[in-house]
Amino acid sequence: MYKYPLPAPSEITSPEAFRQRRALVAALGLGAAGAWPLPASATLRQKLSGVQSTSYGRGETLTSYDDITTYNNFYEFGTGKEDPSQNAGSLRTRPWTLVVDGAVRRPRQIGVEDLLRQYPLQERIYRLRCVEAWSMVIPWVGFPLRQLIDWAQPTGSARFVQFFSQDDPEQMPGLRRHVLDWPYTEGLRLDEARHPLALLAVGLYGEVLPNQDGAPIRLVVPWKYGFKSIKSIVRIRFTETQPVSSWTRANPDEYGFFSNVNPAVDHPRWSQATERRIGAGLFSARRKTLMFNGYGEEVASLYQGMDLKRDF
Ligand code: MTE
């Protein structure tokens, strides 16, 4: 049974990834294929227009763009923290079709560009708390997942939502290693998914989402551990029964369905009582982990009457 990341040392760029990157530079017409001065993501930075600002997270100290885009978990591109920023240039994010199906009245397939035309984009600053006991503060750009759910019109019997990531080994070299049961999949209860805080993100820092952060569209569920925030989503399926996520399948004793941030429930192999803020400096004090990652006022009512130690 696979255990959660015992962080692997990041590997030097494989010859294959290097070739793919050169092909990308050539495709983008960015000059001599031999000269690759920047990480793959840096060449793709593109501003998003018409983003409304909101009060979410105003006043928090943001994690730097550099940290958000070079310290990642995206196992489809390797298990090292720097692997995604080095390898995710091979992911083709346009065109991109999102399938919405299962227990819905209006199953659909929609291109991401059309989605962006359909919903106004907002900026929301959210804390992201990883199960590995580190955290970041990220200015996401996106729209509430709830809007897409209402558009699809779940049937009366739909109770859960399951999400699937892209799983093309040609574009995602990490899929060739069986570190998880691919495709990466996650799930929420329908009422959690319809909570106004749950966001479908398409950007950060006012720009198109870099590949390593889950382009072109990813989930952000700020009161849950980061692994619930699934990246590069290709399918959203409504179900009557509780779906099994990739991490729960890998190790049900360590990764529960809910995975709400909870300082009182330790991971079996480490404490969740405190966390390290990425970018705060080596000597900065660890922070106390907050119940529901500090979003309790908004989300606690979803779990009324539940034993959150049992339903972790
Ligand atoms: N989504 C996919 N498809 N594959 C992954 O490996 N890692 C998860 C989550 N979404 C992951 C994923 C984990 S463990 C975390 S902490 C967050 O993405 C990290 O998001 P970030 O790299 O944008 O900070």
C-alpha cells in the first residue's frame, strides 16, 4: 500500500522532459529551441481580464508567485516539489473539454473558453493547508463551483460529486509510475460542493493558472486538506453513492473522505496541530493549525451532529 509522500528528492530534468520542452518552445515560436532560459511556466504567463476583486482574505500576507508555482504537489508530473514546475510544460491545456455527467438533468460537455465566457471571474485570497503540514496564501481567480452545479441541474438522487483529472501519460510522465491509482480522483458531498467557498480556479495572481498549479481548471476547497483540491479537471460526475478518492484508495486509514483541516485529528504518522507557512523563512515560528483551516464560521454547519474524529 502506498504511503503519503515521503518527499522524494527532485530529479534533474529527464532527457524526455527536456525534449518535450524544446518542442514546446519551438511550437510557441519562442526562438532557438536550444535556448531555454526559463521554466516552462514562465513563458506562458498571461493576464486574465475582467476579474472582480472580492473581500475574501484581504489583508493576509500573500505567498510569493515564485513559491506558489515552484513548490507543488502534482504527482502526474513527479513526486518532488519542483517536479511539476519543471515537467508540466508538456500538458496541453487548450483546447480543453470538461464533461459534466452522472445524476444530472442536463449532462454536458463544455470547452473551458466557453466556461470563462459564461461565468464572471472573481479574485479570492484563500489559505491552502496541505496535509503535509505546510500552508500558503494564494490569490486565486475563478468562479464558485456552485454555479456550474446549478447549471447542470443535479437530479433529486444526486448526493455526491466526483472529480477526475486528465490522465494522458503522453503529456503527464508521472502517470507511468503507479504511485496512485490513476486517474487522480476526488469527491465532495453535494452540499459541500454547493458551499459558496468552493471555487473552480482558472488563475492566480490575476493570470492564467500555470500548468503546475492545475491548468486550465482546478478545484479549491479551502477548509479541507490540499489534496481535495484536484487539478486539471476533465470530468465532474454526480453520484448517488460516496465516491472513493485516489488518496483514500491508496490508504484509507490515513486519508478519509472528508479530510477537513482539523488540528485535533493527527495524521497517523505526524501531528496536524501546527503548520509551516511556505516562504515565511526558516526561523519563523510554526503556526497553530485552525479548525476547518480558519473557515469554521462559514462551513461548520455542514458537519453538525457528525463525529469529526470518526468521519475524518
Ligand atoms: N491534483 C492532481 N491531479 N494531482 C495531484 O498530485 N496534489 C494535491 C492537490 N491536487 C494533486 C492534485 C495536493 S496533495 C495538494 S497539497 C495540492 O494539489 C497542491 O496544490 P498546489 O501545488 O497548487 O499548491
